[in-house]
Amino acid sequence: AAGVIQSPRHLIKEKRETATLKCYPIPRHDTVYWYQQGPGQDPQFLISFYEKMQSDKGSIPDRFSAQQFSDYHSELNMSSLELGDSALYFCASRPRQGAQNEQFFGPGTRLTVL
Amino acid sequence: AQKVTQAQTEISVVEKEDVTLDCVYETRDTTYYLFWYKQPPSGELVFLIRRNSFDEQNEISGRYSWNFQKSTSSFNFTITASQVVDSAVYFCALSEATSGGSYIPTFGRGTSLIVHP
């Protein structure tokens, strides 16, 4: 069965650089969620999109922005990277006809900021 | 205040021992969902179970079992006859409805389970 695809899987950046993380939801999933998990921490919700519109907003820094495109893939853009942005970034998607609580997580992108 | 409390930061057991991971949650909603996820060293989040607030039936899946008790706001997870492959961080999560009507999980801090051979 198809799963959520995240790319890249690993990314190394320098401080003050920018990074773009991509998420490709499972086919026929129209909602995408982004989470950030710092080292030794629990995943924290950043932002979500439904039908290309932002639906919920969590603890996303102002330096980050995200969008969902017409093919339902989503990108998380991170600017002026800081050491504290080093984390595992998860994307999750929800089926079009699925229950509100149902999310399928991707494998994550591990971002390291040096 | 933490909505999901996993008081055990780390548990160490020897293979074949039974182990219970505790989860206590806090919510004012009558409709909510509880989850357990496993995060092995490779990092991915593996979904284990979802329970809604109206279903207090305990569940067993192989060596895994879950005990949901609304009276004590707990959703504990037991692994019977633990194996080395069970070594991972286990997260309990609570989903409540947001103002937008969706359910976003709030995770506990996780319990690191180490199973020694």
C-alpha cells in the first residue's frame, strides 16, 4: 500500500540558510499535517492544510511557512535556520473520506543545522 | 499543563518479561481519541492503536494489550513476553477537536523501553 512520502529524508544545512521539506500524501488524501520533533522530545504540531487552505495552526515559527499545492503535496519552507531547528519533521495525511482523527505518518525528514 | 502524561521516562526489562507503559490524559471533551505510537531507533512513527472515548473495551493484539479506563483517565499499554525488537520509544497521544473541527494529536513525552536479551 502507498504511504506518505517525504523528501529529502536527511538534510544538513548551515545556520541562516533556508530549507524546503516536501510531503507527498497518500493518493486520495486531501489533508496534510506537519509536526516537528526535537531530539528527545515528543512531536509538536506545526500546521495543517485541507484542500489547499490552511486549516489549523500550531507552534510554527514565523520563519517557517507552508503551503499545499493543487496535487495535494505540501512544502514546508524554513528560513534563517537556527541550531534549534534541528529536528525530525513529520508529515501526516488524512483520507478524503476518513475520520477526522485518522492520520497516516510519513517516515520523517531529519534536518540538521550546523 | 500537560494533557498527556507518561510518567515513566525509561523502562528497562529483560526479554520475556511483561511490561506496562502508563498513560494518563486530561480533557474536558466528551468526544476524544487516544493513540499509541511506537518510534524505533530508525525514527518513523508506527501507529499501534486508536481508541475513541465511547469505547472502553480493552483490546488485545498478539503480545500487545491496552487498558482504557475513563474513570481514571488512563490508557495503559502492556507488552507480554517482551522481545528485543520491542525496544523503542512509545508515545501516547490524545486528540481533541480543534476550533476548525479537526483532531490534532497532543503527544506525551514518550517512554523509552529497553529490552535486554
